[in-house]
Amino acid sequence: MITVLGLGLVVGIILALTGAGGGILAVPLLVFGIQMSVAQAGPIGLLAVGMAAALGAVLGLRQGIVRYRAAMLIAASGMVFSPLGLWLARRLDNRWLSVLFALILLWVALRSFRQATRAPISIPAEARADQACARDTGTGRFIWTSRCARSLALSGVLAGLLSGLLGVGGGFVMVPALQRYTDLGMQAVVATSLAVIALVSVTGVVASAATGGMLWSVALPFSAGALAGMLGGRLVSARLAGPHLQIGFAIVSAAVAVGMIVKAAL
């Protein structure tokens, strides 16, 4: 119980400090910490990350930085495909599932490292105007077009599928997607992504619980730890967030990914 609670605490802190993609370490922590398979750990990680993301999203709503219409559109697409991911997870061999998870984790690590080490790039006004989801200069709201809706919906499909398949919130998909398709600032991107994660997680958790795939004796203390970690991490995130933290996250993620590949091979 104490070990599981501690692992959840680590997940919550990482999620608060590194943004919406930090929850991808939830499943590896369960795999290595208490020797679960990826298929067993997936629904538990999804519940914990979803609850912590919901807390972060509520705090973001209070600040007025969550784009709730965009979040609902993305989440609606994700909710349709999350059960499909769960169905696939129960039918794939655990070794291949572990390797797939590790490859995605390596991609997240590489992306975090590149973001932390490259110089900030200022995007010209013409390039921002050409983004799929532009905002009205007067109201600050998105100008909804078929291109904007399609781009966000497809992002939701991928996030939902991976959410069910690997037990990840999908923040590592949503954050780069929102950065690519919208002109939102980073705070709004992370807050909106957290709202999507919270909504998409509901479908996966309910589907898993309905089929008896949720180990509640592990899920509840792990989720409680994640919530506590999210609250504690937000208190110090402003002081700790920065390139060095992102580099540290990238190194840890890469090391965990290599460990998962080795474990699957052996």
C-alpha cells in the first residue's frame, strides 16, 4: 500500500512539473515498481492520470485558460476510440505492448530534450494566421472552420486510441497537436490538454471497470497519491519548471524506455 501510494505521488508531481505529457510514466512505474504487466497497469495509470488531470483542469478553468469547446470536441473523438484501445490491449502480447510503449516513451523523451535545448522561435504573424485554428483578435475565441474541427478531432482520435491501449492520458499527443494547430500560449495548451485527458479517461476507466479489468486495491491508493502529488507539484512548479527540468524528464523517460525494452527481451 505504501509503495503504491508513493508511486502515485511521483506520477502526480511529474504531471504537475512537466505538463500534460508527464503522466506517461505512470504505467512504467507500476510495471517496475510492483511487477504488473502493461495491460494490467494501463487502466490504473489511466484512472490516476485522469483524476490528477481533472484537478489540474479545474484549476485551469478557474484561471480562465481552458478552451473548453475545443477540449470537448477533442474528447468526444477520443471517447469513441478509447474502448477500442482497451480491447486491443487485452489481445496483444504483453512483450509487444511493452515495446510499443517504450518506443512512444523514447519519442516523448527526444521531443522533451529537443524542446529544452533549442532556442525559442518567434512565429511570424503570417504563419500564426495560417494555423488551422486561429483566434478572433477581438474576442480571443477560436474561429471555427471545418479545417480546425477536423484537425482537433483527428488529434482526439489518436489520443483516445493510445489512452485505451497504453493507459496514458494522451497529453504527449495533445500538447504538440494544440501547439501545431492553434496559437494558444503554453499555459492554455497544457490546461486544455489536461481537460481532454480528464474527459477521455472517463470512458477508458468505465469500460475497464465494467469488464473487471481494474484492480481497485492498487488503483485507489495509486490515484490518491497522484492527486496529492499534483497539488504539491503545482505549489513548486513555478520555481522548478524550466529547461533543466525538461532535460531531466527526458533522461528519466529514455532510461525507463530502455529498461522496458530490455525487460521485454528477457
